[in-house]
Amino acid sequence: MTPEFDLFERRADGALTYRGLVSGLENARVRVWLLATETEHECYAQRSETREIVARIVPPWLERAEQAASIRASALLSADSVHHSEAA
């Protein structure tokens, strides 16, 4: 049996829009790519049975925001560990 994949678009505010259902991994990857050419939002496909994300295209603006958030989180964790080691 060919696996089925749900397609989604995630807007900047986090809202999800269901964009359809496709059969087959290669079809899911192609459809995600096509969706990404129509929008400036994140697009992804997930396997219907397991919810495993199998294809994802992130627009450059979101990728930069995720990187900045990761850097801020790392800096906060580093500062917190320094604070705890000084307190000990």
C-alpha cells in the first residue's frame, strides 16, 4: 500500500492551512516544492499515519528568525550556567 501524506502551509502567525493529500513520498516532495513556489510561508508534508514530516521548505525570512532564536537561547543557557557555577 502506498503511504499517504498531508500537505500543510504554516503562516508567519503560526496558523496552519491544510493544502491537500497525496499518495507516495516522491509526490509529496514535489507537491511541497510546488506549494512553496506559490507562497512565502513554510510548506511541509507529513505522513498521515505517523505525522512524520518528510519534506519541508522554509522561506529565508523564517530560517533567519529560527537561527536568531537558537542563538538567543544558546546565549541564555550559557549565561544561566555561568550564573549557577558562580553561585556554587
